[in-house]
Amino acid sequence: MWKEIGDAFRQLGTTGDGCRCVLLTGSGKGFCGGIDITDEKFFSGISGGGDADKHGPSRDMARQSLAFRSQILEMQAAFTAVGECPVPVVAAIHGACVGAGIDLTCCADVRVCSPNAMFSIREVRLGLAADVGTLQRFPKIVGFGSLVRELCLTGDDFNAEDALKIGFVSRISRTNDDLANTANSICQRISRNSPVAATVTKASLNYSRDHTIAEGLEHVALHNSTALMSEDLVKSFLMSRGAADAQFAPLQSHSRL
């Protein structure tokens, strides 16, 4: 799943596919149940055994650590691709959203959930620190206060109302069954806007999150010095004055080596 998520989000919005917004959902009873502790392949990188030769992995802890580090970095990069996707990503969360589910949804631009959503930064209760982005992204979304540290250090559950109160989600659907309609409505409203404006807005928000205000202003000035030359500007003005929804041209395919 990790590689597929990364591969998909590196392609979305970059191939001239006309993609304007991505709706990220989970299937089954919950959005994500967290690490599958029965997955032997996942834990093989941190298990010992074998001699330090071609017949097996080394027992040397330094060598095991270096070997496993690349797997962690690949997992991190897969979810980072969600945040770096040029088009906005809306996450619709239902049921359990545990561990990697928090890591993943932290990378979305907008998060909504159903009344039955239940969240947990569960890794600490499994004997490890969350290492795929939650500890870095979650506090930047909701703040670095005492509650964030409590949730990260205890692994306690928090519910939909808690998530709304701290700003992790922007809204809770009226009913569990209404989640898809709530999320789709947001996607549709985003998609009505110029794809150039949406892409530049997302890029500026992401850049400003990690830089000073002055650097963020310079960044958006550079982008808008070209984006304001788009034909989308006139179409958007007309639409805001009551004209029918504009037909915006899709973003072009990104150049690649």
C-alpha cells in the first residue's frame, strides 16, 4: 500500500489528467486501523538473526539500523507525496483512524469526519515513536500545546468532537452515512475554482507553514507574478459576478526527464 499511495499522488495533477481535487477515503469499517502487528514482512527489518555474510542479515545493530532506515524513509516519502500533490486533497475519515491513518490524513489539505470517527496516535503504546510524519505535522495543524503532547505520549483515543475542537478536522458530517456527501461538496466547491489559483494557493500555504511570513510573502509574489497572467482570472471575476461556472482549462502535464 505504501508504494502505491506514493506512486499515485506523484502522478495525480501532473499528467494533464484534468484532476482538480482528490477525495481520500478508507474502505471497510474504518479509515485505517494502524499497523498490522501480524505482518512479518513489516517487522523483518528490525528483527535480529543471521550471520554477517551473504547467508543472512547481520546481528550488528548498526548495520541493522542502517538497513531499516531506508524503509522508514520510503514510507515517509510515500505520505509526503500526498502533501506535495499539486491539487488539493480532502480526507473523509470514518470509524477508526489510528497510527498511520493520522500520519496520512495529516498530509491532506482538508479533513472531515463522521460522528463515529475515533482517532489515536497509537504508536507509543506499541513501543515506538510515530515516525511517518505525525509528530512533525500534527502539532503544526493543531498547535504544540499540552493536549497534543498528552495524545502523543499516552496513545489515548480522541473522538470526532475532540478532533473538531482542536482543529484537526474542519467539520463533522451530520450522520455517518452523510460523510461522502459532506466531503464531495467540499471537493466540488474547490473544483469550481481555477486550477491555477488552487495550485498556487496550496503551494503558498505549504511553503508558509515552514517559513517566515516575509519568506512566504516573497514566495507567493513570485508565483502570482505569473499566475495573475492566466486567462482564469477574467473567467473567475465573471463567475463571481453571477456568470455560469467557468470552464477552466486543465493544468498541463509536468515536464519530465
